[in-house]
Amino acid sequence: MKQCYVNEQLQGQPRKPPNITFINKMAADDDVESSSEELCLFYKDREEWKDVTPVPQDDGPHAVVRIAYSERFQDVYNYFRAVLKSNEMSERAFELTTEAAELNPANYTVWHYRREILKALNKDLKQELEYISEVIQDHPKNYQVWHHRRVLVEWLNTESNELEFTALILKIDAKNYHAWSHRQWVIQTFNLWENELAYVDTLLQDDLRNNSAWNQRFFVVSNNTDCDDATVEREVTYTKEIILKAPNNESSWNYLKGIVSTKETIFNYPGLDEFCQTMYDKQLKSPYLLAFMVDMCEDKLEAGVDKETTLSKATELCTLLADTIDTIRKKYWDYIKKRLVSRFSEN
């Protein structure tokens, strides 16, 4: 017999699927005493489903690589295809989607059909939101379950506890793309900008190399402020302090360039040239520091500032990167040097 559903501990609470049919059957084992088990009764053997003709999967007459589906999987999806074909909007069809989603949570059709039934039966959307919360904790990197959650939040037209929920997922995996994407959508949709910088700061204090948190910081600053001089100055100061702690952190250098570029070219921003040169003079040969300095040199060259000296410095930095500091990208830095010489050399 196939086990129908395994309850899992989520924050100390077992998940309980709604009204799934179970039967108790004694299971014998050679090494242990007989015990009672919750085993699943296949749909083909359920009296209440006798009126439905299952629809087997049709892979055509010459399937190249036939998937070895389990007996339970075939049983559930044969009946799912049947109710989908007849467009049955019923409680039993809704319960069937629960099992189908448990077996394959990435199946778009299952979730779409479940939403159609939710609307048709006027189901409790808050209860469904609780259900999908548990599913997401089991499958946090599944696009379909996050999309289902977004639709529910749209229908409810409330942010509910979305920021708290995404924070829970991000505490487990701080770089979960789906959680960040959902969080950004919620913030924009419900205008929840107020405390987001503080939240991002806690993540960066915990891990200053969290590139997703840096991305979120830029998302907040660039979308919720005018990026005026005071804002940019605050962000530059904040980023420089972190760079001094970890100069080999690419994310902070990228953020520094991005935030300054919202106002002007990086070589023009007060104090940046001196900041980088001081680090360089201290023999801090971070590839990201040198790459940033190359970018500043290129900005200067495009602005026509001290072209001969600037080009000489840029080629020197590219050579150092190619031959010593960032040898894995030697061809790239050789190309950058060649391109700069070709564009800006007066010979």
C-alpha cells in the first residue's frame, strides 16, 4: 500500500490536509510488533469516485523516455485529468488538487484549477493562505507556489503578514529569489517602504556579503526616494564603512558604483578617488578595488580629464589585474586595456 500523506512538523505544528481519505490497516514487520498505520485508499477504489472515469496520461504510441510514475501518482493524476476535463467544481475535486499538488507542487495546471475551484465554491481565502504558507516552507524555491500566494494576496487585497512570512523564509535562505521577488511586489503594491531599510541593514549586519540584501537596499533607495544629494551621501558613507571592513566583497563595490551613478559619474563624486587611492597605496590589492578604479579612469577619459596620465594609470591597473590580481579573467582585462588604448590613445 502507498502512504497517502505524511504529516510534517512546521514550527512545531503538523500539517493536516483537509479531509483526505485514510484507512487504518495493520502492518506486519519481521522485527517489530504489528502497528496501526494510516494508509491511502486509491481513488479507483473509493466508492464516492465510482462515477468518474479516470483519464490516463497519453504519451503517444512511441514515448522516447517513459517516466516510471508511482502507482499513487498515476491514480491521483488520472482522476485529476478526469475532473479537469469535465470542469468539475466540487469539494472532492478541491481535495484532489491538494493531493495532486503534494505529488507535484510545480504543476501549473493543478494550481490554476485549484484557484478556479476556490472562486467557484467561495472558499475561505485566509485558510488557503495558511495552507500555501506551509507548502512554501516545504518548497521555498518553487515558482508556482509563490505565484499562488500572490494571487491570494491580490484577491484578499491586504498585505496580511507577507513581510513577516518572507522574512521567515529569508531567515532560512537569505538569497531565495522567489521570497525577495514576492517581498518587493508586496512593498510596492501596499506601499510598505517605511521599515525596509532597517530590515535590510539587519541582514547586512549579519552577512555583509549578502548580495540579495544589497540589491534590496538599492531597490528601496532608488524607488522610494528622490536619490537627492543627502540620500546619496548617506548611502556612500554607509557603503564605504562596510568596504573598509571587507574590501574583497564585490556586492558593496557594485552598490557603491550604482548609488553614485544615480547622480553623476563616479570619478566626479567628492572623495571617492582619494578613498580608492588610499586603499591602493596601502597595498590592498582587492580585484574589486582595482576594477572600480579602472571604471573611474574610463569615466575621466570620456570626460577628457588629464587623458595621458589617466590612460597610463588605467593600463597599469589592467595589467596588474590580468597578470597578478585577477588572473582567472586575464583575457578580459587584456581586452579592456586594449579597448581603452584604442579609444583614448592620441597616437
